[in-house]
Amino acid sequence: MPIYAPPGAELSPGLERLVFDDRLPQKSRIASRARETGFAELDELAISAESQTLRLEAALLRETFGGVESNLSTVEDPVFEEAGRSDYLDTVERPTDLSAGGAAERILGGITGYIYRAFQLANPNAHLDDFVRFKREVLRGLAQGLEEARGYLDALGELSDERSENISETEDLVREGLDVFFEREEERLTSA
């Protein structure tokens, strides 16, 4: 299956390793050329079905986290790195569970992990009102990110009915997990 690369496109570090790593079993002349010329100069790159699935999962995570991060008005981009964004993304780049539940766990882990830590770093004296704003921005960003993921997959011709249902199930599971997280944090902030 091909990756279509628009001019000037960039791969995330995890996906770049996935596509260009010499240790992967699916090497090709195109991948060798990609390492020599750089991704932006390629029109198409053939990859294995497993790599395709992982690439689509990476797109779901990238778009979802991007939507959430971009909606957090009080957090600057470097703070996400300070909070552990790269470390977290490195831990989830080659998932074994590609179900809706597995994707929901990875998304929840990012939101309740490095994204919430970034909010706390940027807002060290946060009160309940600040957290309520964080909650609202996260939910808006989640919806935006999942919509962008659907659009990205649709543009690739990869948004089948099954994949769309899987994304909807993932969203439902993430929202359920976030409800529990938000309730627990609101109680903690109220009693503080």
C-alpha cells in the first residue's frame, strides 16, 4: 500500500523510523532512495500491510493529540515536550492492540498523561475554574482531532465504514475514560 506524500510533507519521528528503519522486514529500493533523497521528494512509497495499519493508527493519534494540544489556550508547544510528549509517543508508536479499546487507551494515556502535565506546568496555581476550562478545551480538541483524522484517512482513501465505526467506538471509550478522569480531578481540586 502506498503513502502519498504531498510536497513539503513531514513524517513524525516515530513514523519516519517505521518507514525507513533498516531493521524492518519490508525494505525496498524505494525506502533506500527515501533515506538518500528525503521524504518530501517522493511521490509514493510502498509499505507492508502491517506498516499501513500502523501508519493509520499513527495518523489517528497524531491528529487527535494535535487537536487537543491546539485547543489548550494556556499551554505553549515547548511545554508539551517538557511534559513528556516525545517520550509518550515513543512508547505508543508500535502498538500491538489495534482495536478501538487499544486506541482509546493510548489517547487517554496521552491526554491524562503528558497533556495534563503540560497544563499543570503552564498553570501551576490552577483552580477548579482553570480545570473546567481545560476540560472544555480537551473535549473540543478531541472532537476536532478525531474529525481531522477522519478527513486525513478519507483523503487517503482509507476511511472505510468499518474504520469509521472503529473511530466512533474509540471516541466513545475515550469520552467515558475522560468522564472518570475529569470527575476525579474535579473532586481533588474541590477538596484542596
